[in-house]
Amino acid sequence: MCCRSSRECTLTYGPWPSRMSAAEAQIKRAGELIRNLDVKSIKGNYFLVTGGAGCFGMHLGRALHLLGGQVTLFDKAGLLEDCDPSIKYVQGDIRNQELLMKVCKGVNCVFHIASYGMSGLAMKRDKLVEEVNVGGTQKLLKACLENNVKRLVYTSTHNVIFNGNPIENGDETIPYVPLDEHKDSYSRTKCMAEQLILSYTGKKTKDGSTFRTSACRAVAIYGRGEQRQFPQVMLALEAGVFLATFGSKDILSSRVHIDNLTNAHILAADALCEHKNHISVSIKAVDGNLLHRVNIGTTWAAALP
């Protein structure tokens, strides 16, 4: 159900039916697909999710918890909704080095989702966007090495390689968009942060372990609980705006469902385990698949007659 408030359009959902147990509700909320994942590196391990109070962060945190992981959600914002009491929540700023050192203690793997400036007025706050997306990432990487964290998966964006020009048969060898050609600070700083994170792969932690990193380049997310993309679509429909894609019908850059993005992150983290002997991964998440070769086009909006 979509409702309009004086501040913004938000999605509201009714309570879970009383006949559904808490465990069943969690599984339903986190996504049915995670139960079919053949991942043995989650149970008993400790995970930190930065940006964990948002829709995707909470979704990923629940999934890790249901797979047997010990989860800490870290975010400056408050939780969007209640979660299992065994999931730890720490409120704090990604720019706080001292706090990052504390929350990284004992962690096996970090999922770095926290970012700033993707949309709205925040896009114009260039200094703050860079402080969070680049400076915060630098401090998190330092905390990881100091606390012997072995794996980090970064939630990046396809904007690091896409600036509006179509990409055909693209793969991981596509060069980054030059920093001075990005159209906004968010895309530029996400590109800087991804390159920084991937450059840390192979570095040694304080105890001599090898640090491994991965980047998942997500496109627009949709799914239950998402409050950024879908409400915009609903507002466009209410305003009589028709969304259409111009270009090849074979374009594969569809929006990614939150369940599939969750799975992509979990599988990326699993691939970074030491026994699998992988060092660094960069993948493009597309609804239903992890594609090595993708086509990217542009979506336009036009008013209905």
C-alpha cells in the first residue's frame, strides 16, 4: 500500500498475521531464496553490516542471522523496524574511527553498505558526501586491518562504469568512468571508494592474515520494504508519467530484487573465504542472475498524453 504524507511518499505494511510465528515472519521478510543457499561460511561467524538500519542492510542482516551468523547492524540512523533481539544494533557515524575500532572487534566479515548523497538535497552536499563515502571507507578499512577482519564486501553501484553511454557486452574489464566525468558527487565518491577497497585486497591484517575484498555493483533496488525507488514509481504513475526504456530490447540492466542482491552479497562473501583461494571480485547484480556480460541502457520518463 502506498500512502502520501506531508513529508514524503512512504510504503506501509500491515502487521504479520497472528497465525504466523516470529521465526516464520523473519524468513518471509528476509526472503525465501536464502534458505536454498549452499553457503557454509555463515554459521557461527561474526558479521558487521554498515548502513545496517536501512532497508537492504536490515534485509541482509536478517538473512545472515537466519543462516546462523552473529550479526551487528551499524548505522547513524535508527532502525526502520524491529528485528530479532539477538541481532545487535549500534548507532554511530561511519566517520568515527574510535567507534569503528570497537564494532570491528571479533568480526570475521564486513558488509559495507553505508553511503550518503544518492538522491535529493544530499546530492548537493559535496563535502559531506566525500567525507562519508571516501573518508568513512578509509577509516573502516583501517579498523578492519587492525582488528584482523579477513573479508569485506562493498555495496557499490553500476555508476562506477556507467555515465549514460550504453555499454554492450560489458564485463569486469570495463574501465572506470574518469573521476572528472562523473555527473554527481555520489557516483564519483562511490567510484573512489570501490577502487580504494579493491586496492586493499591482499593486504595483511595485524595478525598476518590476508585481507580479501569484493564489490557488488548494484542497480536500483526493489522489493518489500524498499522506500526510495518504488515510491518514486508510484508517484510517477499517480502524476500520469509513463516510464519507458529506449534502446535495445535486450538490455539487461533491470532493477534488482532485494532478495537477489542479498544473495549476491552472501555468495560474494563466501567466495572470499581463504580456502577458496580467491582474492578480489567485482560483480554486477541483475535481477535473477549474476551476469559476467551485461548491456546497459538508459531509462527515460515521458508524460502520458
